[in-house]
Amino acid sequence: MASSHGSSPVPRRGRDGMYHKERDAPPPGCRSIRSLPDVCPKEPTGEGRGLCDGPSVVAEHDRWTVFSSKVNLPAALNDPRLAKRESDFFTKTWGLDFAETEVMPSFCLPNITREHFAPYLQEMAQRERIHERCKTICPNKDDVEAVSSNASNHDKSKAELEQVPKIFMKPEFALEDPSTFNSVLPWSHFNSAGGKSSRDIASSKLLQEKLSHYLDVVEVSIARQISLRSEAFFHAMSSQHDLQDRLQDTQRAVAVLRGRTAAIDRVMCQGPLRALRTALTRNNCVKLHNKLKLMAAVHQTQPTVQLLLSTSEFVGALELISTTKEVLQQELQGVHSFRHLGSQLCELEKLIDKMMVEDFSMYARSDLNRCLRDEPHVLEKERLESLVFGLLRQRKLDFLDIYSEEMIMAVKSIVSQCVAENVLQIEDIDTEVVTKVADQIRLMTFPQWFELLKNVFESFLLFLQRIKATQSVIKNVVLEVLASTQKLRLLEEAALVQEASPGLAMLQGGAELAYLTHEGLFISDALNEAQQQQQGVQDQGSVVGVRGQQSRAEAAGSDSASGYTETSVSREQSFMSCENMMPSDMELNRVMSHLKELLHTASDVSHDRCVKVLTARAKDGSLERLSSAEFVLLSQTVEGFVRDTEELCGRRSGSLRGALQSQANRFVHRFHEERKNKLSLLLDNERWKQAEVPAEFQDLVNSIADGRITLPERKIPGPEDRKPAEFLLVNGQKYAVVGTVLLLIRIFLEYCQCVNDIPSIATDMLTRLSDLLKHFNSRSCQLVLGAGALQVVGLKTITTKNLALASRCLQLVVQYIPIIRAHFETKLQPKQFSVLRHFDHITKDYNDHIAEISAKLVAIMDSLFEKVLSKYEVKAPMPSAVFRNVCKQMAKMHEAISELLPEEQTQMLFLRINASFKLHLKRQLARLGVVNDGGPQNGLVVVDVAFYTENVQALKSLDRLDLNMVEIWEQKR
């Protein structure tokens, strides 16, 4: 159906498989794209001037323009007829003022870039693609005609062939088949009676013509196909004839070549080949001889192994067995006479494994149980090295467990032996009655037991040194094996890289020779012969190796009478021979770690046995009853042993330290309870009077000031000793103290000295010392402020002097708390610094106690002022009796505390007392109605106040005290 004029164009398929619409002409409203103007002038074409502004010969021949010029400016400047180029072309006509200047671009002409052409290029590219697609879609006319001609001929031939019945075209067409025959020749058309009627004749002629027509159609089609492929048919026939000619030439050349080869083989090859076969026969005889020698050497393996085992040469025996097994598997495989030798060697190897383990166990037992002091550290070093190497070779890596078990048994015997040796020297212990070791230890005195402990420590140190020496020998063997295996591995890798190419060339050369001398038909047989020749060389090496080992075994057997001397096989050769049997690097590293743990285990076991010696002694509480000096001596000895074992074994064992710490805790508890009870007894018997200070305590305080936080040695008193002092001098200050405080200073120095000797108990000792200081503070508070001394000691009253003396004693303790804290801080670990806060709490408690005593002194005077001033009356005579009494009590207070407290504290205390006095006086004056008005009563009060001020300021160190008595008067509002 035809489309209308305004319908869109039908899409057409392009080469890319996509459909595109044909582009119509642009609508009338759109501006058509114009081509650019030509630079050359154009003649008019009957359509006006056109797009170019150039001159027209017809229209503008009278008016001259620039287009009428015949010579342009470059031609004039480059005139070849001039002798030289004129440089003054412009100046000679227009003057010297004419100069070349840069021509400014015109503002009327735009700057044209590629972007101006972008819309045009975009639209033209789309049109170009459509044009190329149309060329592809619409083919050439000649090609279309040729294709159509072929197609018409094919259709015509196909139509003619379709006239032939399909039965003739079937592959299974055969006239022998009755059904096929009946289909082709339908007898039903003929007379069944067999007569030849005119109808039957006509039918037969028709059938004959039809079959002839079918034959003509097929022949014509065949002829047409032959005519189309005639060139290929004739080319194939000519090529077939050419190929037959070449095959005949080749057959004749091969016959000539075979004749010549037979002549060469007869004349030149049979003799040399006969010589080569003879040489090959000789080589086979040599290989057979080598095999027989190798068999003879292998036959002597078992007697040689027995000879090596008789001298405990396990490594040589194992090496010989390994080499023999390798020879049986490689060179002598399939030999009937040796069919049972492999299993016999395996059983012999297992027997050697058991013998090595038993021998190593016997060696460890004899080495660990011999005398510790007189013999060398390592017993039969060569024997140990041989055993370790053999065990490593057989991968018996658990031999260190055997050594560890023997070591534990030896440790137990060391303690029993030391106890037995010490008990023999003690007549008080009857070994027939007291049979247990623990009971014998508890029957010893401390010096005897301490001597036993030192002997045990010394024996264990020698024992650990012996184990370390043995460990060093085993470690050297393992490191040597490890280094040798790594070295051999590197050498093998380098040899494989270097010998890969030469080995291949040698094998190829041998294969060529074997191929020439081989009578078979396959080259694989020749290669096998070449490999067998190389194997013959290896057989000679195996014979040499086995016989060399047997000769070394015989030499070792002949030398067995002189005892165990040096090893029969060098270590390097042993590594070379049994590289595949050695443990891997990972297994050897595991052995090294077990070696390190062996020494650590020895240290731990030794410490555990020492702990049992310690706990056996402490079972009845005897260690808790030691004196400080004895326990410090014990602690120092144990710490020295632990430190020596740490340096020797490189391991910090905690069992012995833990046992010592447990005993130290019990010791600290008893130590603290004794001193706490002693302090309680001193406080309960203290009468709170100023005591004299012996010279030894002053020296003690001076040593503390010099930084020596230790107890000095006791001096024997002599006639030249100094007399006791009245005060204790500390950093230039006088302290009036009681006897209990002097002993308290010595007690906390004992705590510090104990920490110096036993640093491990620093934390526990700090806690106990804190408890001791708190106990002193609380108990002194109960006795003085709480008036407990009235019942405990029998004091009549607690005087101001008692209070001031107690305050001064507390101040002295506060003076030493920072020193004690700094000393303990040096003994603690950084993570333990939190316990130092106890000193801060104690300092606060002491300062609060001191403040309470000061408040108590003020309260005593306050109650006195309240009682006395309540009776005050403003009347003559002056000064009044009340003020005289007040001044008398103030003088008594000053007399009681001035010698005990320093001037600053005395002044501060009297300022507080004066403030209490002014408060009570102000209240009494307000009650009496006396004001500061200058009247008679005011004058009497001023006289009393002046008397009070004069008496107070007359006291010692109070002359500059500002009493500020103006505050007794009410301020006017």
C-alpha cells in the first residue's frame, strides 16, 4: 500500500543490523547550510552575483578594483630581476617616518575556531554513515544479474528434477525388491491374461517414453553439473597422472639407495660393530665382577656389625646397616641369596635402638649419681656425643625425657645424702631410732639445720652446673647436625643446577653408543643400556663404601682393648652418609627447645626439693620463732641461692621464693605482734612526763638525718660516754619527748632494717608498720585526751604539760613519716605504690590529733575565763582581783608549755586563748552595760585591760604579740 505524501519514510535495515529512517528535506522554516565562499572570483551564471564578492568581467569591466591587479605584493618584493633585494622599498617613496608596525586584528571579523564547524561536521557525519549503509544495502547491478541468472538456472534444473519420481532418488533403490519393481513397472496396467492388446502396447510405449524422459532429464542435469565443474574435473585428472609419474621416480631412487646402503654396511660397518660388541661384552663382565665383589662385601655386614656393637660403636653400626640396606635396594635388588638379609638388618637395627636407649639411660644414671665435687662436669664426652648422634640418627627424640627422669631421681638422692652426711656429725640424733629424714631435720638446732641448708644449696649448684655442661655437649651435637644438614642441602641444590646439563649430555652420548651397539629395534632398550653402564660405575662406588666401613669397623675392633677412644667415623662423613635418616629442621629445633626446658626443669626440681627441706623445718613453727638476725641470715642465703640458679639456668623459679615468702609472712606477723605488744606495754606504763634523751638515741636520730635508715651497732658503754640530754635535737629543733616515743623510733627503724634485709616483705611490713603507727596514735589519744592514764597509770589529773608533751611527741612522729615513706618507696615495685597512701592517712590522723590537743588546751582556758569573768564587776580598786587571777592562770599556762612547744606554736596558742578571753570579757561588759564612752566605768575597764596586756606581753616570746584588745567593745552602729 502506497503511503501518503506526508507520511514518514519507511525504515530500512542497515549493515549494523539497526533500522534507520531516510532523512527528508529540511522544512521551509529551517535555514539551509551554505558552503563556504571560494577565494577565487567567479563569473556570473545568470543568478546574480552569487556568494562571492569578486569582480565580474561582464558586469564590472569599467571599474578597477584590487582584483584587477596583475602582480601581488610578494611578487613585487621578490623580483628576481633586481640585483639585490631593496630594503628601502617603502621608505624611499613615503619617507623615513614610515616603519613596519604590527597589524591589529579587525574587530569586525570574528575569531574562527574548530567549534564553529562542530554542528556542520556532526550533521555531515550522520549523512555519511547513511550513505555508506545505503551502498552496502544496494549491490552492483552486474552482481545482481549474475546471481539472478544462476538462481534462475538452479530453479529451472530443480523444477526439471522434480518431474522424476522420488523413488528413483532414494539411496535404497533396488529393482530386485518386488515392491520397488511393482512401483516402477505397474503390471496392473497390462492385461492379466498376458495378451498383447493394443491397449497394453500403448501403455508399454507410454511407460517406456516416460522412463526415457526421466533418463534424459537426469542426463541433462548431470551434463549441466559437469559443465559447471569441468575445469576442476580436468585439473584433478591431470594431477593424478603427475602423481603417478613422481611415485615411479621415487621408487627407483629408493631401490638405488638401498643397494648402496647394503654395500656400505658390508664394507665399512660390520667390522667396527663387531669390535664395539666385544667392548660391550667386556664391560658386562666388569659389571658382573663388581656385583660379585659387592655381594661379598654385603655378606660380611653382619659380622662387622657385631664387631662394632661389641665396642659400643652404635653410630658406625647404624651407618653400615643403612649403607647395606641402600645397596640391597638399589644395586642388589632381586638377588635370591640376599632375600632375608633386609629383614635381618631391620631387626638388628631395632636391637641397636634398644641398646642405645639402655646405654644412654645407664650413662645418665652414672653421670648424675657420681660425686659432685671431685670429678669433671662431663663424664666420657665422646661416648655422650656418639650416643646423642646415634639417637638423633634413629629419630629417638625422647631421650631427653629419659635424662629428665634420671635427673629427678638424682635430685631426691642429693637431699638424702646431704642429710645423712650432716646427721653423722651430730651425736644427739640417733639414726636407728629416728629414721625419717623430716624428723631428723626437725631435731637439729638452727645452726645445724642452717649448715645443712647451705650444703644442700651448694650441692644443687654443682648439680645444675653438671647438667648445664651435659646440656652444652648435647646442644653442640644438635647444632652441628643442623648446620651440616643445611649445608648439604645447599650443596645438593647447587650440584643439581650445575650437573643438569652435563648429565643430560652424558646420558645422550651413552644412549647414542648403546643404540649403535644394540641389536634390538627400539631406542628405549638402548637408553636402558646406557643407564645400566652408569649404574655399573655406581656399583664400584658402593663396593668401596661398604668395604671402607668394614675396614674401619675392623680397625675399631682391634683397638677395643684400649677402651673407648675416639669415634671410628668422622662426624662429617656420618652426616653425609645418613642425611635422609636425620630429623628435619623442625624436629631439631624442637629438640633444642626441649634442651632449654631441661635446664629449667632441673632448676624447678631443685627448688622444689629445697622447699621440702624448708617446710620440714617449719612444720613445728621453729622458723617463726627465729630472731630477726637469724631470719635475715636465712633470707639472704635463700636469695643468694635463687639468684645463683637464675644466673646459671636463665629461669626465675618461684617455688622457693614462695615458700620463703610464706615463712616471711609468718615471721612478719610474729615480728609485728611482739613489737605491738611491747609498744602497748610501754604506753600503758607511760606517765607522760618529759624523759631524758640518751646519747645513743641522739646518734640514731643524727644517722637518720644523714640518710642512713638502719640500726647502728650497739656500743659497749664506757666512762667517756656522754650524759643524757634534756631534749632531742632533730634538724635544729628541740623535741621534749617521753620514753615511749624514743623506743618507737627504734622500733620503726627495726621495720626499715628488716625491709632492707628482706625486700620481698616490703608490702607486708609497710602494712604492719602503718598498723603500729595507728595503734600508737589511737592509744595515746585514749590515754591523754581520753584521760585513760588516770586509771591505767594512776595519774591524778591530765595537766596542760601532759597535753603539750603528747602533742610534741606526735609532732616528732609526723616529722619521720615522710622519711619512712621515702624509704619504703625505694623497696616497692611501681605497681605497689598504691599502698603508700596509708602514710597519707596516718599523717592526717596525727595532725588531727595534734589539733585536738591544741583545742583542748584552749578549751581549758576558755572554761576558766567563763567561770572567772562571770564574777567580774567594774569597781575599784584597780587592777581588779579577777584580772589578777586571769593573769596568774595565763602565767601558769605559759610556764607549763613554753619549754615544751616551740615559740611559733606557743604564740599561736596564746592568740587563740586571747581571742577566747576577749569574747568572754566582751559578753560580760555587754551584760554590765559598760561602753566605750570615756566615762568612769570605761576608765576602770581600760586600767584592767592595760594590766592584762602588760602581764601577757611580759611573758617569754610573747612581747610582740598583738592582742588587739579594742575588740572587747561593742561597735557603734
